[in-house]
Amino acid sequence: MAGIADAGIVQRAAIPGVCLLISFLGYYSQYIFADDFLEPGPLSRGESALFNGLLLALWLTYARTCTVDAGRYTFPPPSPTSPENEPRAAAAVLGVKGRWCNKCAAPKPPRAHHCRHCRRCIPKMDHHCPWTGNCVSMTTFPHFLRFLVYANAALLMLGYLLLRRFARLWDDRFLPSYLGPSVGQLVSLSLVALVYMPTSLALLVMLVTTLRGWILNQTMIETWEQQRHEAVAARGGRDWWDIVGPDGEAIRFEKIEFPYDVGFFANMAQAMGTSLFFLWLFPLAGNPRVAPPPLPGDDRSNTSSTSSTTATGWTWEENGFNRKEGMWPPPDPEKIRRAARQNTAGGMKRDYASELRALEQSPEERKRTFQERQERDLRRRRKALLAELEEAQGVGGTVLNHDDDDDNEEADARSDYESDEWADGEGEKLADFGVDEDETDYDYTMKQVDNDDDVPLGELLRRRRAQKADNGE
């Protein structure tokens, strides 16, 4: 799916292509059925009304799937000219539970992912659909489900109409050809049938997959994450023996259950935004909307109150099967290893004092500091290189140590192994759902480690000012 969605020509032609497909199967087929020579003749008034009613519902739901905003998280913007707004802006960010998105420069609430096509964090992202040019998310899922339901219903009706006509052609196969349809009509009918078969099969698979996620309250991304976690659990936690957290202590593997399956009816009502089940498949029904950000101390910041619509998109009710809330998604050992290697100074804590001093420097001072640091690094590398050469060389300049080549080969093999992202049984990777993997953070949920190391310094300063303002009140 990722390769299809990334192709520019597909992105531009996807929606017009779907509209052309609907028109071809929906209206060109009726044009063929209207011929009196093609038994059993034109559609009856009831058949025509039912088929065109399904097509109308299909057009409405597809249009809303493409045009309804996939959702966005908004925070009160800090204004330099309005200092009194700064504490509230920082407090809004402080009240959000979740991880941090570097590209959005904002918190990433639970179940949200950064879409590389929409270029923002999408609430309860399911996947980015290239055929709608939009993300299937918390706000668009109801319309996407209705679109699939009416598309399959219309295809079922079309299949019934095609079957009747092919059955009559088979019954009349021994009659003279001049008593039946023309060659052009037979070719057109066969062409409609050939397009109908793969389309109906693909949409049926999509409907079954979407219905499963609707009933279980599980997105496609979360299904992929669960399969990855089960694959790690099947190895008995052997991948975790060498993994340590930022505090230097080993991280213990723990089996995590999917926490958002809160019951059959509750799952479906949550996804559709209402408990009125007779509105779930109504083409003009609405969809959930992302609420304003919760503030610290607000009841909406507690998952126990997520039944209220005021918490929509920020917190999610959990089933309590895990030892604590907020443990999803489960960590991946290979990603944690890569994140640990990327930490500065081998995973040491950040030096906030030096970062604060760097913020107060002028551009010339920053340039001079960078050059001095660069010179120190060069001198240190030269000393290390000379020491290695003196230790490795023997009499007559012969190199006695050949282990470096073996180490390099092992490192290359290890890097090749780690560069291969995990794929599920269908060969799908996380990028295939439209997720920006560069922004996938590696939260050490097993150890309850302080995640401030992943938050920019400016954001930490805003949070500190917000806390001081709250304490002053």
C-alpha cells in the first residue's frame, strides 16, 4: 500500500479513477440492461429504484470519506505580545498524556500517529487510504465504513442483475443468434462482469477487515502492532536480554494485552460517535470530533471519564487487563536498541544547564563554540587513531591484529539485519499504513522512565512556567 500511495500519478488519479469505476459499474451497466434483446429485459421500477438508491448512498458516503477532515490536535498558541496567554498554552500541552511528535512539535496523544501524507498527527489513525486521498481516522472511520457497506450492497445488487442475464443467455444458447443480443452487447456485458469480479472481491475483503476492527475497537496499525508484539512474545523474550533503559537497568519483557477492547456494543458506539445504533449506517449521519485539549486537573485528563464526549480524541477508555494504563503500544526491542544508540553520550541524561546557556548565546558565540567543539573532537580522534596504530603495528610495520575486518563484517551484518523493519504475515510494514516511521518514538513503557529526554528544551521551559503559574494560584 505504501508504494501505491507514494506514486504521484496514483495520488492524482485515485479519486477520479474511483468515480469512473462507480459510474462504469453503476450506470453503464444500466444502459446495457435497458436493451429489450437482453433478457429478462430492462430493470423493473423496484429494481431501478433500489439500485439507484444504493448508488446515491454510495456517492454521499464516498464524498464524505474524501472531504471530511481526518482530525487535528490544536493547542492555544503562545503569543509573545500576550504574556498572560503563555501559561495557558503551556498548561494545555502539559495536560496531554502521551508521547512527543518532533515534526508537529507537540504532544502525541494515545492512538495517534504522524501521517507522512497528511503531514500531521492523526487521532486514532487506522491507515492512509490512497483511494480516498484521506486518512481513515477517528473522524472519518464512520463515513469509510458506510462507504464500504453501501459499495458492497450495490455490488451485490449488480451481481444479482448480472447473474440473471447470464443465466438467460445460457438457457437460450441453442436459439438462433438473431433472436438474442448483438455481439457488442455481449462484449459490453462481459466487460462489466470482468470489472465487477475483482472489484467486488477487493471491497468484500476491505469490508470484512473494517468490520473486524470496528467490533474489536482496533485499527489496522494496532493490529499490526499486536502481531509484532505476539511475534516477540513467541520468542520468549529472548530479544530483551541485552536491552537497558536510560537509567542503565535492564528492561524486563512483559506481555501486554490490547487495552481498548471495552465491549462489543461500546466499541461500535465509540467508533461511530453515538450509541443510537439506527444512525450508524445512515448516509447523512455525523462523526466524532476532536475536543479541545484538556488542561491539568481537568477531569478529561483521566481515562476513567472518557465516556464523556469532552475527552474525545485525547484519552481512551481501557479494559484494565494490564497492570497499569497507558502501556500501549508495546515496545519493540530492535527500535529500542536503535533509539539507545542514537542517544547522546551513550544514553546519558541531557545537560540542561549547558542547553540553557546555549540558548542565551549570540550567533557568533554559537559559531565559535561549535568550532571549538569540532577541534576538540578532531584532536581526540587523532589521539585514538595513533594509539590504535601503535598498538596494532609490530616489527617492520607489519600489522598483527586482523580482528578489525571481522568486526566490521559483523557490524555490517548486524546493521543489515536491524535495518529490516518487521513485517506481518502479509508482508506489510508500518510505513505501508502511511505512518511516518521517523517520528515513531520509542517509549520505555516497561520501566516508567521519565520521558522528558525526548521533549524539546523550549517545551520543558513552557511546562515549568505553567507549573509555577498553577502553584501560584
